[in-house]
Amino acid sequence: MGDALVSQEKLLKRAARERKEYKEKWECAMMELDFAKASEHVSDESECDACAVHMSNYVTLQSKYAKVLDERDELKSRPVLLGACKSCLGLRSELAEKTAKISLLEMASSEGTVVKCAK
């Protein structure tokens, strides 16, 4: 019976020590959580000014690129008309210009880069 009491006493001391360790860890974790909550800063602003400018520029470039692609598709759909008057110097230069623009756009779309068009 004495051995059982000694064993029980050892278990109680061990449990008290473990409780104290876990309580210290819990307090430390709570302090870290409070610190994290205090340092958290949530802005009411959804975007910064630079983001809005970049998005505006992106939309502008996207619409310009779409217009140029529409022109390209239109030109590709009319190769007979452009090829019929190869003797006309004005049409020949326009054809060369549009062909160069088409090749640049095809290259840009294959590379995934944005091409600046000179007007």
C-alpha cells in the first residue's frame, strides 16, 4: 500500500510539472497571438494608385491589341483583293506594312509579349 502511495505521489508531481510546462507554452502562444493581432493592419483601400494606373494601361493596351488583331483577321480574309493590285505602288507599300505588322503580332502572340505599335 505504501508503494502505491509513493507511485501515486510521483504521478501527481509529474502531472503538476507537465501542467506547468503546458501552461507556460499556452501563455507564450497567447502573447504571440496578441502581438500578431496588434500588428495586423488592414487597409480600407482596395487598390493603391499605382495598381489602378497599371490596370488602366493594361486595359488600353488590350483594346489596342484587339483592334490590331481585328485588322489582321480582316486582311487575312481578303488576300485576293490585296493580291489583285500588286502593280499599284501605294497598295504594295500598304501591303508590305500590314504584312510586317502581322508578322510582328504573330511573333508577339507566340512569345507572349506585348508589342508597341508605332502610328
